[in-house]
Amino acid sequence: MFNPQRLALARKRRKHTKKSLATAIGITPLTLTRLESGENQPEEDTIQKISKELNFPIQFFLNDDIEGLSSDVVSFRSLSKLTAKDKEAALAAGELGIMFYDWVANRFNLPKIDIPDLSADYTPEGAAIALREYWQLGQRPISDIIKLLESKGVIVLSLKEDIKTVDAFSFWRGNRPYIFLNSFKTIERSRFDAAHELAHLVMHVGGRLEHGKNIEREADTFASCFLMPESDIKSEIRRNPTLNYLIEKKVRWKTSLSSICYRLHKLNLLTDWQYRQFCIEINHSYKEIEPNSTGTISSSLWDMVFKELWSKKITKLTVSRELNIPFNELEKLVVFRNDDYKKTKLLWNDKLIQVK
């Protein structure tokens, strides 16, 4: 049977309205509405047109329901600037990500979840300190936040939307936490986004999210404190730093120039005047680029999974066919900015992931 829920998902993933899709495949908007509601079943010719227009295999529309994502439980950044089409497309990517995770989880023993609930009696600063203590990180910089999150059971997936209105989003599905990162951003921004979403996972848990500037500010503060601990900053940064000096030093924390200036200002290591001047200079000289950028952002977990699958002659194309999703949709989920599977070294302990 044709699955109307999958039709709606694929339509939203391609940012089609009901009217635009109906026009593209030569039916009326009312007919498409009835197809999505399950009132009518499409003719075989219509199914083929839908498949071609949305670039999803026909079999995708003939399988069981996919667990949907409600925007009430998903943390979206830049929510005020987010269009309905972009939001629906991102949620659809999340649903495809859940499909992929379920496929992997049925074949591998993945890291156990080790994410504490810090939603009560913690300020953002206190939550960042508490989480560092819980994970025994000390005050040292975090060299690879994606690897850290994956080792604690977070499923981190890529979101290649090529738009600036979706920075990142996160959610809990059952007892499994997910983070989606928009790889259109700089490496430093993606690292901060990961820490920002981690804040939502540990601080804003339990039911529906109350979207708003307040929780976004809390998440930003958490991320800043988590990535740049106060004692480490104060021991490494000299008094009255110049902007060029900070461009050199920021490599230690792998954060953006703007974020380290903000952190120094909050710690009273920059005066209000210095901070304003630095912001003006950054905006003038580095609008769309990040000076002295270093490192990469990639997933060690998916690297291990696909290496193991390849040893059994199972390729990404095989996986996409088993899931009945387009190959490029799978690629978008697992390939991060600057990620090269031929060059990436295996950074994980083999015991962290086991084949079932």
C-alpha cells in the first residue's frame, strides 16, 4: 500500500508545498491533499511521477510509517528567521536520520548513553562545570567534541542544507539523544553549535521545549563555559591582549575569534571599550571567514561503522538501497565538512563499537 506519511515526508524534504508538487506532477492540489491524508490511493502512473519529481525510490513510498518528529521537542537555533519550508525540510532530514540510526543499531552495539540530567538547580555556568566534572575532563581544552559526544552515546549527524537559517538542532528520541549540525558553517562555528546543542540535551530535557531567546542564551553561555573553562583561559591569556594575539591563541580552544572575545569580556579580561573595538574590527576584516582556522570536524563513529561494513562488502550504496532512500541523502547525513574517509585515521578504541 502507498504510504501517505512517507509522501508528506519526501515532499517536505524537497521543500515542495502541496500546490507546487501537485502542479509538477499534473494533479490538482485537492487530489494531493487526499493522497497525503490517505483518503485516496494513487494510480501507478502518479506514483512514478511522484518518485521522479521528489527523487525518492518508488519503494520508499510503499513501506511502513516513519516515526515523525514534532517541532515541540526539537531545539532549533535561529528560530525567528527560519521559514516553514526550511524547518520542515530539516525535520524531514531528522526523520531520515532516525531511520539510518535504527538500521545501524540493529547491526552494531553502539556506545552506551552517558548524558546526565542537569535541568534542575544549575545555572548554565554551573552545568558546564558539573558536566566537565562528571565526564572527568578537567580544565583542558576539548580537542574533538564530536568524538567526545559520540563516546557518550550522542548520535551526531550532518545537515547539509546550505542555508544560514538552520545552524543546528537536537532532540531526544526515547532515551537516545541526537544532534544535527549544519556543515555549511565554519569548523569553529560547528564545534560551538555542537556544545550549544549539548546544553539543550542536558539542561532543557523532559517534555516540550519552551522555545525562546532565554534558553538560547543559556545554551550559548553553557557552550562558551564548556569549551573555554575559566581557569584555562586565565592561565593562558595575557593582560591587554591584541586581536592578532588572540587570533594565535584561539587555536588552543578551536573556537571562533568572536566567541573567544566574548568569553574574555564576560571574564572581565577585556574592557567594554576593548570588546567593542575588537567586534568592529572582526566584522570589518573577517565577515565571512574565520582567521587561523585549524582542524577538521568529522564523525569517528560513522567512519568505524562504514569501515566495518566495507569489510563485509557492504557499501553506502547498499545501505541507501536497503533504506530505500536516495544515496545523496545518506551522504548528507554522515559526511561532515572537510571529512575524507580515505584519509581519516581510526581514532576509536575497537571496544566502543561491536558488530552484533
